[in-house]
Amino acid sequence: MLEINGQTIAFFVFSVFILGGALGVVTSHNLIHSALYLILSLFGVAGFFVLLSAPFLAAVQVLVYIGAIAILIIFSVMLTRSMTALRQVRNQQWWLALPVVVLLFALLAVGVILPVWGAEGLIGSEPVSDIVATTADLGVALVDGNQYVLPFEVASVLLTAAMIGAIVVARDDE
Amino acid sequence: MIPLWMFLLVAAALFCIGAYGVLSRRNAIAILMGVELMLNAVNINLVAFWRYLTPLNMSGQAFAAFVFVVAAAEAAIGLAIIIAVYRNRRSVVVEDVNLLKW
């Protein structure tokens, strides 16, 4: 069974951050509280990236998600005054959504995750190797002509287009 | 080390909570937050599979990085649209945005 060491404790603490934060996001009445719970959840995901030896992605998670996206969400909550205007948080279909997502989770857990990766001795109980590619390898892979240079350039065009589009859509043209 | 299925289980739970947020909330910003949670669940899966199955091949981390890019673009555009709609209709409730609904 699972031995108790620093890694396992960190895993469970970050799991609590992620899932507790996510539950807070979907149940809070006040959207500012939702956004703060979202930051907690995103921080837990950054911790998972550290546990999975992907330090660059953990740093990007903190910088981009917590530093940019969550702050953007808080700004738009304030700009649209949505925390005071809403009394009713859920729509009429929420009672239908609840069994659907519980069923989806049960299907994923019992049907896919536990049979394929859960059994002892099968793939995934231990990593195939302790040697892990580093951030330098990721940097090379993103600009290597044989690997990901084309998606990388397309991603930068997408970001530029999204930025210009966001400015145009949100601009007050009077 | 922690077995892979525990990471996958947390990611599946996060995805389902995010999906519940998308399906049940009325406020458009809350729906966007649900989408962010779902994208994060996908990222956990990508990085976990990368770490356990192909740790020497950069595909998992590279795809996670592209998911970051798409999430940032989606958040920027989504919030710009929400602010534009709010300016026109004084509402962020998705059910009030029904001009194209027949």
C-alpha cells in the first residue's frame, strides 16, 4: 500500500486544495469568493506539476493562471457588478446537471481509470524511468524544426489575434 | 512514488466539478471559471501521463503548454465578450442573452 512520506502528504494536501477550491468555485454565491477559490484550486494544480517533476509548467501555472487569468476574472467581476446583481445562482437545469456529472465521474473512475491503471503490476504504478526531461529539453522541443516549432508559431499568432480581438470587442466605440 | 491512477482520479473529479459549474451556473463569468477548471484537469492528465509513460519525450509538456496558450486566449476573448454584452444589455446572466434564440 501507499507509504506515508513527504510526497504522499503533499499529494493529499494539494488534492484537497484542488477539489475543495473547485467545489468552492461552483457553489459560492459571491463571485469574488468563487475567483479566490479558483486561485486556491489553480495553486493546487501548480503543486501537482511540481510533484510530477514539471517545474516550468508549475511556474507558468502560477504566472499565467493565477497572475493573469484569475486577476482578469476578478476585474471583470468588478466591471460587470455581477456579485450584487444576482440573487439566483443556479439555473433551472442544475438538478439535472448534478446526476449527469456524478455519472460521468463514476463512468470515468470505474470504467476507465481503475481497470486500466489501477490494478497492481500494470502500467503506471511506477514511472517507466526516473530520468526526466528537463526544462531545457522542453525549450529545445518547442523550437526544434522536427518537433513543435509550427504549433509554437501558430500559438503565438493565436495569442496575438486573441489580444487584438479582445481589445476590439471590449472597446467602447462611441 | 504515488501511482498514476490517483492523479487521474483527482483530474477526473476536477473535470466533473468544472462541468457541473458550466452546466448549472447562470452567471457567464462563473461558467468561464468552470471551463478553466476543466482545462486544468486536462493539463493534470497530460503532465501525469507524460511523467509516468514517456518522461523522455517532450510531447506531454509541450501539449500542456499549448493548453495554457489556448486557455489564456479563451479567457481574454470570453471576458471581452461578457463585458461587451454587459454594456449592451446590463446583464451577465446567460439566459438574458437571447437575441439569436428562436
